[in-house]
Amino acid sequence: MSIETVRVPDLGGAEEVEVIELTVAEGDSVEVEQTLLVLESEKATMELPAPVAGVVKKILVAEGDKIEREGQPLMEIAVSSATEAEVSEGESADASPDEEAPDEEAPDEEAPDEEAPDEEAPDEEAPAREDVSAKREAPPAATGPAADDRADVASDAPVYAGPYVRRLARELGVDLQRVEPSGPRQRVVKEDIQSFVRRRLAEKVDGGANIPVVPSVDYARFGAVSTGELTKIGRITAANMHRSWLNVPHVTQFDSADITELETFRRAQAREGEARGLKLTPVPFILKACAAALRDNPVLNRALDGTAGFVQREYFHIGLAVDTERGLLVPVIRDVDRKGIWELAAEIVEFAEKARTGKLKVNEMQGACFTVSSLGAIGGEGFTPIINTPEVGILGVSRSAVQPVWNGTEFAPRTLLPLALSYDHRMVNGADGGRFLTQVVALLSDIRTLLL
Ligand code: CAO
């Protein structure tokens, strides 16, 4: 019997080489070419095959050890005389035993017992091997470029990968469970991560998720121009609107409320308004009607939570869009359902003033369930407001106008208020939206019901 020392081979200049897996234990019998251990550098993972058959006598390194130099002894294999005779016979027949062991003779099939040390080694004995120790499930049949997406693999399936590959995956945000391994013994190697990332990036482009770029135009070619910059509020609004436009499938539904009686009542409050130092506009009535409709149509008072859930709010805070010189601001009027018309009117004036003088606090613009955007004082017959996502609804109010309405016997002059409800069709169905808007219309058309 003689002792064969297995040494670190020529590493081709690789640095920071580490022993990432020992596939045999002391006392194991090994065949020629059977994998003894796996080394990994930043460039590659390599298996070290047994140069001779015999019994592993001594293992001189542990998993996680850094390789110091080429030629460093790694393992000692006791070679029996019978085996030695075989080896020398083989050597005399062909001086290159390496080439005699083609890939098809993979030791996995040849010596299943020796090749399954992982099951024999409990995790407690080799915690560092936890991620590489269990046998990996056979990968699904590769079917081309998309086969890397292993969404079907159980998330707790063990993954064979060394520390460098794991670090690379972490840095790139790649879930190793989803990467198809191509390395030896179902090992994920650096190239697998790279091609995974390449494919995902290509998918993004092919999948149309990228937005075509609007070409820039030299407007000065066509006449005099000047340039300017968006205000900070303008930039934030632009980003929010873009996000909502891209994410939310908007539906906008239109109706008109007959506010003839509301207007008569409102005008009758002029003296009371003077006494309070307030002007009563249609907006507080609209807020009040929305709070009642949110209460009765709770789906509009939800927020989507991820793709499968929602949050049902039990409070009724409503944002009110305020036009300011610096841009659009949306203060939030809290607990609209519990406040009276005058109280709401006072808050609107206070918030509009704060918004226009830059005094709104951040928390006064948070927590809305729904938004009202009124262009009534400005004009227009209708517009399609963009939802302030993650809210699921917004009411756009346009300018009321006196119009002839058929009352069954004749046309009568009535004041009609055009309303447009935009809703997030992922959460709100047309029927929900229809019921909500119909209720708002009914409440504004008969304001006595608002008191109920
Ligand atoms: N139809 C007809 N007249 C209306 C009306 C309507 N729907 N809504 C308000 N008015 C009248 C008011 O009654 C008032 O007239 P009087 O002085 O004769 O009474 C006048 O318009 C001015 O109202 P106001 O603007 O001072 O107050 P308001 O309560 O109507 O609105 C606020 C308050 C803060 C909503 C408003 O000032 C504002 O900023 N609106 C713009 C919101 C906006 O920009 N939305 C778009 C967002 S998306 O880009």
C-alpha cells in the first residue's frame, strides 16, 4: 500500500480560491476520477477528481478554507497494492488516464453510494454546507431561453452554489432558486447568473414594459421660444401622475346633478355666511355627498394592497385639489362624514389659504381615501381626472350651468352640475362606480338627504 497525496492543481492564475465542498470523508473508498472536492475562484468552479482509486486516509483542508498555493496538499489516499497494479497497467496502456475517463462515465452513476455523502452528513455536523449539502431536485427540462425561470421550484429547495456566486446573486438581486444550474453536480455557476440577468433584461424590452421615448424637438426652428423649469411641486405632481397613469386602469364615468335647490339654499345662506366671514360654495356639499357615498359604497373607500389584497378604510378623509401658483396641492379634510357644511367650508378656506401661502404641513396632505378636484370656479363641461393612487377613486367637478330639462310636461330651467368619477378598475367595477356616482348625484339633487 502506498499514499498518494492529492494537491492543488494548476489554477491558471486564479486568486482567492476556496474549498467550497468536500464530497468525500475520511475512510471513504474512491474510484479514479471520482470528485473529491470542489474549488471555486471568482472565475470558475472546478471539481477535483481522484487521481487514483483507494481509501481516503486524511483530509487536510476543510470547507471554507482558502487555497494558499498551487501544489498545496489537500488529501491523502491510501492506494492498495491491487489498485496500484491496476493503475500501473492502465498507465502503461495509456499515459494519459485523464482522457480515459470521458464525461459519460460520470461518477454519479458509477458510485452512487460514495457520491451521496450529503445525506450522510447531518446539517449540525457541517453547518457551512447547509446550502450545498442536500441533493438538489432534478431541474425541469430546459426548453430554451426562457427555461431559466424556475418559478416552479419550491422556495426551500437547496441550491448548490459557492460563496462567490451567492455574493454575485445578492449584488444583482437574483433569486438563486430561479436560476437554472449548468455547473457540475447541479451547481449554479457565475455564467448562469449572468445569462439569467441578460435574459430578464431582454424580456423587459421585448415585453413592451419600456416606454417609447418622446423625441426632443428643436422648437426654436419654428419661432421664438423661452424655457423654464418645473417647480418642485410640479415635478412631484408630474411623477405621481405618470405613476398613476401607467399603473392604474382608469375608467371615467359621467353624470350631472340637478343642483337647482342646492343653489337656492346656498344663496339663502349669504347673510349667515357674512356673519361667519365665510362664502358657501358648492364644494362642501360635494365633499359631504362623497363621504356619504363612500360609506354606502365601501369598495370606493379601499386601497389595493399588493395584487391580491385590499385595505378597507373605516374613516372618510377626502383630499381636495387646490390650485396654487407653485402647482397643485391636495390637502386632506379629515372625517368629512362627521363635519357640518359650515365647518367644511371653513376648513376648505383654511387649507386653500395654507396651500397658496406654502404653509401646508406634510401630514395635512396625507391619509386621503378619495379626492375631489373642482374646476367649477374655472369652467369647462367635463374632464377625466387622474386617480391619486393608491386611492381608487376621484371626482372631477366642472362648472354648473342652467339648462333646459324636460320635467314630463315642459322644459324647465335647472342648474346642472357636471361630474366625472374616475376609478381604478382593478378594484372598482362599473356597477360600483355607477352606484357611487348615482348616489352622489341623488344627494346633491336633494340636499335634505345629505342631512340623513
Ligand atoms: N360651478 C359653478 N360655480 C362654481 C362651482 C361650480 N361647480 N364651484 C365653485 N363655483 C363658484 C363659487 O360658488 C364661487 O362663486 P361665487 O364667488 O359667486 O360664490 C367661485 O366659483 C369661486 O369659488 P372658489 O374657487 O373661491 O371656491 P371653491 O369652493 O369653489 O373651490 C378650491 C375651492 C380650493 C377647490 C378652488 O379654489 C381650487 O383651487 N380649484 C382648483 C382645483 C384644481 O386645480 N383642480 C384640478 C386638479 S387636476 O389638475
